[in-house]
Amino acid sequence: MNLPKSRPEGFLRTENLVKRFDGVAAVDNVTLSIQKGEIFALLGSSGCGKSTLLRMLAGFETPTSGAVMLNGVDIAKMPPYERPINMMFQSYALFPHLNIWENIAFGLKREGMPS
């Protein structure tokens, strides 16, 4: 029997994350795991909860239920200014004078990531 190799717990993890607005689920039971240094993208149609999920990761929305774990610590109730997490909408995040590669590399270089 070939079992999949287990991955270490994610550096940033959500566990059964839910956000409801007036009883309507914007994010419904999302569990994900992101490794330290990993680049990820959320893809989906308009209104599917991508921005709400990112706002919960950044601390701008409080989950109705579930956990937002950073390095094993639940930060769901931690205010945004205390979190080492940033959120930038695409329209504000892109520098028009840089190409796609330079836009992606900008933040990585700023954080001192190796080429």
C-alpha cells in the first residue's frame, strides 16, 4: 500500500473557518494549509469568499467560527496591527512601471528572499 507522504503542519493554517453575514455563509468551513515561504493564490468567481477569507487572515474580519493558526497559535482574535500578515488588493499591489516578474519579485526581494 502506498500512502501519501504527510506534510508538516502549515505555517499558516485555517481550520473549519466560517464567516456569516446575516446568516449567509460567505466562507463556509474552509480548511487550508500554507507552508512557510510558499506562494499561494485563491481563485474563484466573484462573490465566492476569496476576499473575505483574505480579510480574516489579515485580521480585518473576525471568523464566525473556526481558527486561523499562525505557527501553531490561533490568531483569529488578534488585531491586524499585531499580525505579521499583509493584505493588498491586486489593483493596489501592482506597480504599473514593472512587468509581471518584477511585480512578483518586488516583495520577495524586500523580504530578503534568495533569487
